[in-house]
Amino acid sequence: MKRLLILLAPAVMLACATPKSNVSSTAGARSQKGDGWVSLFNGKNLDGWKVAENPATFSVQDGAIVVFGPRAHLFYDGPVNNHTFKNFEWKATVKTMPGSNSGMFIHTGYQEKGWPAKGYEIQVNQTHTDWRKTGSVYALQDVKEVFVKDDEWYTEQITVQGKMVTVRINDKIINQYTEPDSISNKPNITRKLSSGTVALQGHDPKSKVLFKDIMIRVLPD
């Protein structure tokens, strides 16, 4: 018996010394980098996303979400952080076709029809007739300047930290909005910073926009 215990001891010590993985199970099979960025889109289908109003507006082609059709919104409904984000960074590689309009929503929630009532829209628009251009915190702090061209890929990144929203285009800060306390202290208003999921917008049947490399990084509260 002593001889058996002596032989087993090294194996037990080795098993105890083996470190456990620190990758959150909420990420599932989605890629997670060492810097905290987690993919929300697998490049193949819309698993983890929920479409409202006109599902055909969203499709997946060549590793990108193609937004093209009547008004619709695509809400992230997957396992990462239980699809609820407060402080975070969210980015996507985006391409707009001429005359197109779309948006990236933050702190929002699924609704079956209409423009999302909860949260903020960060504009995606280079040449659509709407004068609010890419990077606008829509109707709150708008951008008139155009920083990229249609029909070319660029990165749009949104950072939400406390009451500040920072928008970067190709890693350059183009807009910083701080929500005033006068809005924060009104509990009956839904269009304000709180927490929620993220969403992509299908604006109209003439707008075609592509999104890929959709990533999120949760920040401390």
C-alpha cells in the first residue's frame, strides 16, 4: 500500500498544480483575445442576434452582416455578459454604399417594431441626405464632417464609460459626449445612458451597409 501511495503522489501533485482556464464561459466558442476583446459575430450566421420587424433586411455574406432592406434592427441577444453592457468598448469594421444610412445602438433593448426607444444611436452615414454624419450621438451631439468615404472599409469604435460616450473613426476620436445630470436624474426617460444590449440598424430600403469584425470589451463599473 505504501508503495502505491508513493507512486500516486506525483500525479496528484501535478493535477493540483495545473492552472484552470480564466476564459469566461459566457464567451462560448466565440474568440476571446488576451486584451479582453470578445467577438459578437461568428462571420457565418446571425447566431446570438435577434431581428425585429423585417428579418430579411439582414443577411450574412462573405463574413459580413449585410444590412439592406426595409427598416429593421438587429439586437445582440447572445451569451457574452448575458447581452447586458454598462461600461464597454464596442467596435466594428464598416462599409457604406453611396447614399446609405445606418446606426450602432448602445444601452438599448429588443423591441418588435419602430425605432429603438431605449438607449442612444451612434450614426453611420457618409452621403445619405441626413446631415447627421458618422460618429454623431444622434440628435444629442451631432457631427457634420465626413471622415471616410463610401465603399471602403473603416473602423467605428464606441466607448461608454460612466456618462461619457467617445466615438473613434479609424482610431481617431471624432466625438465625445457627456450626458448631463439633468437627463440622468429623470427616471421616466428611456433615452439615456443606463445599461443594455447593442444593435445594428437597417434604416431604409435604399441603404446598404456592411458590418464585420464586431467586437466588444467589457470595462469595469
